[in-house]
Amino acid sequence: MLRAAIFDLDGLLVDSEPLWRRAEIEHFASVGLHLTDAECEETTGLRIDEVVALRHRQQPWETPSVAEITSRIVDRMVSLLREEAPAKPGGAHAVDLCARAGLRLAVASSSPLRLIEAALARLGLRERFELVVSAEREPYGKPHPAVFLRTAEQLGIAPTSCLVFEDSLNGLVAAKAACMACIAVPERSDPRFALADVVLPSLEALEARSLAAMIERVR
């Protein structure tokens, strides 16, 4: 049966994707790489160090290093999250429903841990989650399932007993590769989200009875 609910962070609980695009556009421009919002959206759900490495392969620069650009983007994001990151609609509602359904709660994100902590503090949700896991120290980020498998391991729960909430395609692929059920809340329509067990227009649309039915179906 389902025993845990694992929430992504960026784009699902916090509306941070516009902030990520702003930070990336700003710092990539400093090395001569001028990205559009649409180009930044192509890497949604990927770990930031992997994004920077990808951009360096596409258009190499000499200095500063890939690691330094990554660090600058993360520093900028911490500042933006603390100052202005808005909550996504329905996040607290979904967390409440999962808690009332008896599911243990965790966050599993591609973002560095200090970004996750800053965002959850901004939202006032940190104390709701038993466990917070970052993919920053995993060999691979999403769409690899490592961060979800690590979360299940630390919870002491089988992956097949976990329900993931995701907004990105990379996150959905990672959840399914981990053999987990997944509720997707995509930003825009994409036929590939048919891979999800349930697709919602927002977390506000999550209902107690539909969540209970999903728990029963998986059981």
C-alpha cells in the first residue's frame, strides 16, 4: 500500500521556475551565453550543476569555471527565494490531505539542500516534512531515479509504496523509473505526461476521495 508522499519542490510547491530562469539568464550572460526563457525551460527539473555543464558543452567559455558559475547561480537563487518566492496554489492543501491520509511526508528535489531549506522556510512548510532530500550528492540528477530511491531508503519504505508529486517531465520519468506512483501537475499540456498515474491542473484540484481511491488502487 502507499505509505509515503514525496513532493518535488521547484514548480510544484514554490513558483521558483521564473526565478531560476532569471538567475540563469543573468549569470550565463556574464560568460557570453544569452539564453531565452524558452531555452531555460528546456532544462526544467535538471540539477543546476548539470545545466551549467550542458551549457558549457554547447558554448564553452574559459573563465569563470563551471563550478563558479554554478555557485553564483545558487547564491542568487537563495537570495531570490528568501525575498520573493511565491507559493504555488494548493501546496499546503495537498500536504494536509496526504498527512490526513496517514502518509509520511518527504521532499525530494534536484536543488541543493540550502535552496530547499530556504524555500520551505519561506513557505512555512519545513516542519510538515519528516525528511528533505537533495539530489546534489547523487551521481545523477533527475530524470535518473536516484533521489527518489534515496528518499525511500531513508524513510525505510519500499519504492512501490511511495507516491510522488511532480510538475516536470524529468521528475515524472525519475519517479516512474523508481517504480513509484506519480501525480503530475504540469505547467503546460504535453502528451508525455500520460505516463503519470494521475494528471491534475494544480494541487488545488487534489481531493481526499481521489487520493484515498489511489491509495486503495495501489494497495
